[in-house]
Amino acid sequence: MPKEKDKINHIARYLNGNRDSLTLSNINEWLEENETNQLIFDEIREIWHSLDAEEEKKRFNVNEAWAKYSSWIDQQQSNKNQSIFKRYLIQASKYAALILIAIMSTWLIFDYNSNNTQDQSFIADIPLGQTGTITLNDGSQVTLNSGSRLTSLSMGKNNERRVKLSGEAYFKVAHNPDLPFYVEINNINIKVYGTEFNVNGYNEDNFTETTLVKGKVGIQLNTGTEYILKPNEMIRVARDNSTEIVTVPSAAQEINWLKNMYKFKNQPLNEIAKHIERMYGMKVIIEDQQLAKEKYTGQFTKNEYIDIVLQRLVMTSPFKIDYDIKNEQITIYRN
């Protein structure tokens, strides 16, 4: 790890309360190098202490933060006008601090040796309105949807790789016949044989869906029954263990959340509201129960303003409805 990137890691440890002698020594050495470092540190500390949730302070990716910061600095230094560069130094400190906070709200840093094939312990939480991709120590990649949590249960011990998922995730599992990969979610276990698949099973939903893109997976119910999926098949398992298997042509193209998109066909408004909450990180309240059950068809993407999405629902509703947005909460009501 380059020295500068290591300093940012020490800053994160210091602000999170890990003030051992090595951390303090490294922080002090870095601060004494120049005045700009002190500005950077002050900005980071100010924003850090403004965070309300303790868990938010634990999410930080050193590699990503330093790559973005270094890229910005290199770009400024390449500018022939040195006076412009000096004028932007203070902005650089603010930019570095904002990088830290932005990355903290989305990612979790894993303190482990990437060459280690033994156990890897972690909990990855993704806030509402965000997504994140992590690489496990076996080379597998997991992309987590908004409001999801991935917990390692065993990543090498007991001759298996096992994780627990709450929410939705897309897995690209590295093939290793000597270490089978399992995903626990709700009332099912997914046995993976080296493959790509999507799992959707938020706690507030009454079902778990597994869609296979490549390879082979086994869906093991808590009753002992196992279903083997083929590519372009999706299985829906309800909480009462009732199942439905359907063919999904071009399954990879149908996993729309990876493209920051949500498509819905004859979906009740209360189900659409869940996706709005996850995609935009805002609470949705529907004041009328009949309105909550009314079905809609359409789509929206994350890069659309929330007002545009809501106006589309207003215009296509069979009822006269309206909405208010206040304090990160959307209220939909009859007009």
C-alpha cells in the first residue's frame, strides 16, 4: 500500500477511536509535512463528527478514496499554471473529505490479506439509495442492492464458503469444487456450483426469488427439498415453502436494478413504493389503503428526479392523487 494511501487509512482509524501509538505517530508525521495536510485533516474530522450514525463511520474504502483523490491532484499538478494549482489546494482538502464521506456511506473496508484463502469475517451493509460491489478473498464478486446486508459465516473454514444475505444481491462465484459456496437467505439455502445468479429476498417481502444467469445452483428448502435451476430460470419460494419456477428469457437483461432501473407491470402501489424507498433512500407513506392496492405499469431509473417519477404516477392513476415531499419522506394521498 502506498504511503499516502496508508495515511488515509490511519486517519479513518484515528477518527474511529483506534488511537494506538503507531496510528498517532503516523498521523503526526503526516500533519507535520505541510499545511495542506492539516487542512485536509480538519475537513475530514469536521465532516466525520457531523455524522449521526456510528455505523456510517465504519464504512470506508481506502483504495477507492485514495484513487479518486490522487487522480484529482495529478490533474491539477499537470496544469502549467501553478498559481491556479495553489488556489485550488484548499478545494482539494474539501474534495478529499467529501470523498471519504461519500465512500463511507456506500462501502465497507475489509481488513484482510487478499491472498489468504482462510476465513474472512465481515458484515457489509448498503444504505438505502446506494449499491456496492465487494470482492471476496476467493475472487468471487457480490453486488449488493440498496438496503441489503451480506454477512460471512464461513469463508474457508469447515471446507466451505458460506454467507448470509438479507435484501438483494448479484453473485459471480469463483469456481472451487473443494470449497462449495452457500448463500443463506430467509427459509432457503442456495448451493452454488460456480455461477452467476441474482437473489432477491428482503425481510419485508413474503418471498425469495433466485434467478440463474450462468452455471448451476441448487435451491434447498428448510423442508429438505432441493430444486436445481438451469440458466434463464427463476424460482420463487414463499415463506410457507410453496414454490414456482418460471423461464426468464435473457435473464441477465431482466435484472434491471444492476442498471439502476425498475420496471413494473400490474404492480400495486405499495410494492412500487418499496422500490422507490430503496432506490431514492426516502420513506414513502400511502395514506389510503385502496390506493395502496391500485396497480400500475411503467418504469423509472435512478437518474430521474423523484418528482418526475411521482408525477408519472399521478398522471396515470385512475384516482385523483397528489403527493408531498418533506424531510426525506414522500406522502401520497387522494386529492
